[in-house]
Amino acid sequence: MTELTERAVASRVPSLADEKLRVIARRDPVTVREGTSLGECLDRIRETGTGDSVFVTDARGVLCGVLTERDIFARLVGREVDLDQPVERLMNEHPWTLHLDQLVRHAIDLMQTGRYRNVPLVDDAGVLVGVIRPVDILKYLAEAFPEELLNLPPRPHQRMSSSEGA
């Protein structure tokens, strides 16, 4: 068994972070077309149960904007809101995006510094091809250490003074 030490893990993580984003399993984004009502966007979020952002695309699938959970809470909660208004009135028209050929470390940096939970992934034409979340990156990193993680004690930092059992 490989010893799981902070130094051993740290030595392997940089090379994992230098892989391209295409190696990480990505999610299908919750999408709507331009002109969709705000009410329909909220319904789509409720329907999926997992998405907290709605990505707005044009007819070709090109990303036009995003309506995030933060947008909803900051601009809608506690106010009179016209749910029939188009999503374009409230969405962020210039969301940060990443390309599948960018490095995993770019997604990590963006999530840490920009506090993004859902990062849209686009191709060369700006077409939305997926979304990546912090949990997707954690799963990817954990897959690199299956034996070490499966053999961890329940509390890895707890040291037993004597052996348990027979």
C-alpha cells in the first residue's frame, strides 16, 4: 500500500491539475433559449433539482448568458417581480467560461478566486458543451488516489495509542 502523506499527495496533485478539462466528467447544463421568461427559468431549476444556474443559449447553442442562484436571491427575493419578463433582463451577459483544452488548474483558480460554483465549458465557436462544478473536480482528484482514500481510517488525523481488536 502506498503511504498517504500530505507530501505524497501534494507531489501528485500538480500533474493532475495540469491535465486538460476534457478529462473531467462534465454535467449537462440547464439551458433555455433567449427570450425565455424568468418564470420558466425558475421552473427549469426546480425540475432538475440539481442545477442552481440556468444557461441561456441562442438557436445554435452559443452561450449568451447565465442566471445564477445569486442573481435570483439578490434581485428577486422579497421584491415584486414580473415573472413574464425575459431572462435577458436579469442574466449575466458575460459569464466567465473555460474551454475543454484549458487546464484543470484554471477551473480550480476560477472557482477559488471568483467564487464560481458552475463554470460553463464552451468549444471554439462558443457553443456550450457542459458545465463543471467543484464536486466534479474533487471526484477527478479522488479517482487518482483510490487505494489511499479507500484505506483511510474514519478520522485520518486521529492516531491510536494501541491496536484495536483481537
